[in-house]
Amino acid sequence: MKKTNLSEHNAAEVPNGAHYRIGVVVAEWNSDITNALAQGALDTLLHYGVAADNIPIVHVPGSFELTTGADLMLKNDSTLDAVICIGCVIQGETRHFDFICEAVSQGLTNVALKHEKPVIFSLLTTNDMQQALDRAGGKHGNKGVEGAVTALKMVAMQRQLEQQKR
Ligand code: RBF
């Protein structure tokens, strides 16, 4: 599947989230972008039936801290089914781009494996601010929407596997 728009998805394939509890960690760096991504994720989770009370949200200073934020959320709330991590790193504006992107992608993978829960990478890694705007509700959709749909699908997948366990 190749998508041209991050918000694009087949609603019929998205599980109902009425009994799911999904945390969201939002980085404050580039907050105009990350708040738009968080709103996209929140609206999508609500749309697919997740109760507002079952969407705890925490903020961390920057994308580098998403790993710790996700780890602490999962450690302190065993009822969480998944965590969506939202950030925006812009290459033209940071020499740390490669370090941060590498650390976050590796870090979130480790957190997911440690807690055995889906941890979703909703991190925009763009060359410039315009590319970020295009993916935070602009012409390429909203990566927060994609993250929410991914979380719902992953929780359903995990529950299905657990039910079929033998
Ligand atoms: N955090 C982001 O989420 N996006 C960025 O584009 C970003 N650029 C940074 C550039 C520099 C030079 C530094 C020092 C930090 C940057 N951070 C950024 C913050 C980083 O994720 C983290 O919060 C801080 O390094 C503190 O650990």
C-alpha cells in the first residue's frame, strides 16, 4: 500500500476503540505542528469510539524525551493498550537531526518490546517547516491521524493474537 495522504484510510478496516485505552505523548518543540498532530490523533481516536477518559495525554519538552515519556506512561498505567508518540524534528533547523531521529526510532522500538505494547511513531522528520505543515493537516494530511489509526489496528491485532493463544 502506498499512500499519498497521511490521513487517508479505509474506515471499514479500522477497529472500534470503545474498550481501548490509548495514551498520547506530545513533544513541545515545534508546538504549532505537534499540537495539530495531537488534535488529529485525538479526533480520530474519539471518532472510532475511544472514550475521552481513556486517552490520557502527557507533554515532554522535545522529541528526544518521547522515549522516556512513553516508558513512564506504560510503567505507571498498566491498563494502557498502546501509546502514540508525537513530535516534529526539522532538519534545516537542527544539526542534531540525525541523532534525535535515530534515538527516538530506536528508543520507541525498545519501549514497545520492553512493555509488549504497541508504541506508535508519529514523528515528523522533515527538511523544512513547509513539509511539516503539509503533514500536520495540510496538503499531505495529518500524521497524527495516521498514528491513531495505526494504534487502533495494533491494539486489535494484539488482542486477537492473545485470544488465539495456544
Ligand atoms: N526537539 C524536537 O522535537 N524537534 C527539533 O527539531 C529539535 N531540535 C533541536 C535542536 C537542538 C540544537 C537541540 C539542542 C535540541 C533540539 N530538540 C528538538 C530538543 C530535543 O528533542 C531535546 O528536548 C533536548 O535535546 C533535551 O534533551
